[in-house]
Amino acid sequence: MKDRIVTYCDRIIAYCLYISFFCIPFAKAGVETFIWLALFLWFVKKAAGYRIGGLSGLIPSTELNKALVAFVLINVFAVIFGTSLALSIRGFFGKILKFMAIYFMVVETINTDKRLRNFLSIMVFSVTLIIFDGAVQYFHGFDFLRGYPYARLRASFPTANTFAGWLIFMIPVILVLSTLVKNDTFIGKFKKDILISIFVILLVGLVLSYSRGAWIGLLFGFSFFGYCAIRVSYFKRKYLFILGGLFILLLVLLFGNLHVKSEESIRERIRSIATIKDQAVLIRLGLWKESLKIIRDYPFIGCGLNNYSVVAPKYKISYSGGGYTHNSYLQMAAETGLLGLSSFLWILFTFFKMGLRHFKKSKNYLVLGLLSGILAFSVHAFFDTHLYSLQLVVLFWFMLGLAVAVMKLESNMEK
């Protein structure tokens, strides 16, 4: 009976993860509900597994574990010494521990080729739905999932920048599935020509989001992808053709003098990146100055986990731009100190070190696509609060866990 409990819990956890991932773009309540259900069943599974001797540890062993433990411990200190204990405790249990659980559940649950194919299929279905929703928003004026009006393209996301943050995760993975992964390995019945069309539409959607930070992030992601692919593939024509086509497509989309339902052309939008007088740039610079003042006063452990909105009003230079820094790393340093930021960067460093080593050995382009998406997202997070947006931070830990799960799955198959 206990053996059945472990098996059934494991299966239901997998379905909960599929559904919560699918819900990320349009249903926050769905994400929260199924994540918490999966977490409850994960504890039941662990308890039953220990009783029958079928589990060797509470969490799966990964190369990121030391960095993750350090990150959690520093957040504990940020809770204890924070400005508002109640807010810090809420943030610790409702965010930090939940995000760690997402990572470990994905690593532990996506442990077979079938489950990996299921997860990738859910990803493609979700992307297809959001593409259709974005098209309806662009041509009709409102998206059909949330009823958001068109200003800059955002589909079912609350802002165009959030939509762009989701896109730069999906674009490298869809690129890999459409061109560099065998059909019968991961995507089964999905035709590659359809996936190529989806990939192009996603790029167009990113351009129409007018998100400058996402454009910069994706350029970093594509440059990283191209560099790694060329080094491993020794200038194979196939990869040069793909990279050349991407470069030309980006040039056409980004540097064409297109207005696309906006008074500002895409060319003008790009030029404004380096313009200090641009209103959005000025707002961000002001917010960054405020966060630097908080870091100066709370350098090591920060002002407290989840406490930025409480402390920031005392440091306000301007009340435009809201209560967040529009820079995930500065906000993390302000809330958890330079130690908290360092531990998070340790997680990223260890992840990329592990991923690059695995890709060099296995030439698994799905791993490279996930690495490129996480790099693009990490760059974009420098210009926005993506690591503090429920949809995107959950997506981040999902994709981090998926990349590690793919590496572990392939390593286990080689043994």
C-alpha cells in the first residue's frame, strides 16, 4: 500500500507540474493551486517512501545543492534581521522555499524520456495558445484570455516586459526543437515546419513587445548559443545557416523603420536604449540610485526579505516608477544584502559551469537552448523585476530544474 502511495503521488505530482507550467502565462491562481498541491503530495511521497525504505534522501542530489543551501540560509538571516518580520516570514515560506521546491520537484519528477516529451509537449501547447492570444490582441485590440487591451503586445501577461521575459525563455527552446533535435526524440508528432513557424512568430512577438531589455537579453542568449554551437560543431554548414538566418531576421525586425501601431518606430526604440534623456531610462536610473542607498545602509544581510516596498519610501528620489527597482539584482541586494546576491550568482555560475561541461560532452542542443534562455532571462532581469514577478520567477525555477533534469536523465542513460 505504501509502495502504491509513492507511485500514485509521483504520477500526480508530474501532472500538477504540467498543469502549473501550462497556466503560467494566463492563470496565476492555477499556478499557485497546482504548485501547492504538488508540494503537499511531494511530502506525502517522501514520508511514505521513507517508511518502505524506497527513498534515499529528502531532496535529489545536484551540483547546485551547496549554492542553493547557502542561498536559503542567507535568506533565513534576512528574515531574522529584517525590518518587518511578518513580511519576511511570508516571503520566506511563500516564495523562497516554494521556489526551491519547484526546482527539486522538477529535477526529481522529470526522470524519464516519456515525462520529458510530455513536458515539452505542454510547453509547445502553451506557446501555441499564447501566440494565438497575442494575434487576437494585435488585430482585435484585446486578448481573449484576460481581456487586456493592446498598447504594446503583451498577450495575457500584465505588462509587455513580462510577456517579453516569457518569450526569451521560449524562443531558444523552440529553436532547438524545430531545427536541432530529432523528431522522434522529444517532440513526436509535432512537425518541424510548424515549430519553425512558431519560432518566427515568437521573434515577431518579441519585437512587437517593444521591450528593449528583452532585445538585449536575447542578443546575449543568441550570441552565447552561436558561440557554443560553433565551437562544438566545428563550423558545420547546418548551424552556420541557422545562425546566419537568425542574424538576418533580427536585423530586418529590429532595424526596419516599422511603426507597428506605435508612434515610435522600432529603430527609434533601439536608439533610445543609449539615450539618458529617455523617460523610462531616467525612471530606472532614479530607482537604481534609491536601491543603492538601501544597500549602503544594509550592506550584508539587507533590509529584510520581502521588505523592499516597506523600506523604499524612505529613500525616494521620485515617486514615478512604482515601488520596485526595475533591476532584480539590485532589489535582491537591497533585501538580502550582498551576501544574498552573491549566493544567487553562485547558483547561476554553478549552473552554467555544469551545463557547459555537459553540452561539450553530450552535444545535447536542448541543454544549450535552456542555457541560452536562462542567460537571456538573467540579462533581461538586470533591467526589470522579473525575479519578483510570480509568473516569471516560477518559470525561472521550472526551467532551471528542467535543464538539470535533462542533464541527469542523459547522464543516467549513459551509465
